[in-house]
Amino acid sequence: MPSVAIIGTRGYPSYYGGFETLVRGLSPYLVDKGWVVDVYSRPGNVAKDDPLLDRRVTSVETRGLEKKSLSTLSYGLTASLDSARKQHDVALVMNVANGFWLPLLKKRGISTVVNVDGLEWERAKWGKLAKSTFYLGAKLTARYADKLVYDSAAISNYWGERFGREGQFIPYGGDSEYPTLETPRFAPGTYILMVARFVPENSIQEFLDAISGIESHDVVVVGSSGFGGPFEDQLRSMSAKNRNIHWLGHIKDDRLLFSLWENCAAYFHGHSVGGTNPALVQAMACGAPTVARDTVYNREVLADNAVFVEPESNAIARALVDVASSKAKQSELRNGAIARASVCYTWPSVYDAYHELLESALSPKP
């Protein structure tokens, strides 16, 4: 049986972000296809009591440094060292920061498939050293990875022009048969929603400025920075002073999150850096009427099924209130998003594509 090491996520099963959402479904799928699957995990990030846990998937905990700028590199190193020792047939590596460790895997005869993720070196949350590190990791990934995965056509074009590397386009999927709460947390069609990690490139400040003047609707915010900071401090203060602003923090309960998307009157997606955003794809599958920051990535995913705005607080506020106040507009956006997600972004097609790519990466060990 072929073996695969999955490196660069928080683990299996974990509910941290897009990589983890992918791995929760892909890992059991690969086991069904005859693979031995080892997912490298970080201590404290694995939901060991998850009722959907598939015990055929092995979660391998390694150690690393729990620091914002060093966690990905350090955990990637310890995972790569263990995989090199075990000599997996293939390593599915997430994030170009782990490009530093690809020569180690190749030296042991392990084929590497790398999901490059977004353009980390353009994210405002990183300082100069971190940005340089990510960019160097990308250059090493372009040099040493056997196969590359791009989650959007725009990212594929960028890598072709900047690094001269072709790869395979595999986006994220959305679940059309998703679990929801029997009784919604908030009355359907009454609230504006945002779901995001609290980093500048997700238009957090612009959104907070926008909702400060909205009184006609409730505003529900899901997310956090993971490290505290000014965005959390500001939102905590705003929710304490305004009865219509509700901050729920980071949510691990898919039923609650999907229910929020399904029943919102308007959903704001302010991500500006990266390719296909997994939260956006699931929001589309849930039928969230979306107001999105106008970027090439968001237009690629949403096509004409959103209202696009510049990252300016007054424009964001007007668009959100306009959509939240119009049942006709909500219905138009909702139906269009669901239709597009069902055709372009489904998990079965994503899993099939990864399986085919991993099989093509199999090669005899030297």
C-alpha cells in the first residue's frame, strides 16, 4: 500500500482553517483508495473526541515553537524529519514556508506535492524578515517540489510568470449537504455577517469602521487573531457598547457556522491576498448573499454572484445595508452562489484530483 505524509497543517482532525478543512475530508478518502495516511499534527490542535474521527488515519504529533513567526517553519521541520525517517512514498506539503525542508525529503526518495497556498509574502501581518522567509521558501518550492497545486487560476498565472513553474489547479470544495442548527442562533434574514481571521489584509479595520454606523441590522462577527491584538480589543469594546454587534470569536461547531451563513441577510468577504478562499466557497454553498472586496481572486470564485466593493468603510456599509434590506437582491445572490458552488467547487471533485495527482507522484525509491 502506498503511504502519504501530510505536512504543514494543524493536524487531523482540526478545525483551524482551510488546510485543515481539506485534510478532514481528504485523509479518509485516501484511506478508502488504499493509501496509508499519516497526518502531522501540533499538540493541542487535534479534536481527538471528534465524532467524525476516522481512526484509520494516523495523527502524528511532533514538536515545534509556538511563536507566530516560527511555528510553521519549526513544525514543518520536525514533521519532515520524521517523514524522512519513515520514508513515506509521497509527502503532501502545505504552505511554501516548508519549501526549506523539501531537499531533506527528496534526499530520502520521497516525492513531494506542494500546495503553495496564497502569496504569504504580500500579507500585511508579516514583518520584513517573515516576508523574506516566505518568499525564499517559495523559490525553494519552485526549485525542489516535484508537483505543485494552485487553488486558483490567478495564483497559477502568478507562479508561472514569477517562478516559471506550472502546476495543477485544484480549488477548495463546498458541502451542499451541510449540518445546521435546528433553531438558528439569530433570526433568519435579520443580520449582517463576517467570518474571517483578524489580519489587516482581510479588511478587518474597514469592516469595523463600516459597522460602527449600522443600526438597522444586527451584525455578527466570527473570527479572531489567535494572538489577541488591536482588532480584538476594538471589537470587544464595540460589542459591549452596541447591542446590535455580536462577536462570537472562533467557532469550531460547523452546525453553527453553516447556519449563520445560510440565514444571514448579507455576508462580507474582505480577503485581499490569496487564491480560492475555503470559507467563501462554503458560504456560497450555504447561499450567503455576499458583498466582497473587489479582487481578481474573489471575482474568479464568485463570478457575477456578489456585490463587489472597494476597501472603504462607507462603500462597505452602503453595500451591506442595501443587500440586507432587499429580499430580491438576497434571493438573486443566494441562488447564483449555490448554483456556481455546485458546479465549480465540490469536495468529491477536489478529492479525486488530489488522489490522481498523488498517484502520479509515486516513484520507486532510489
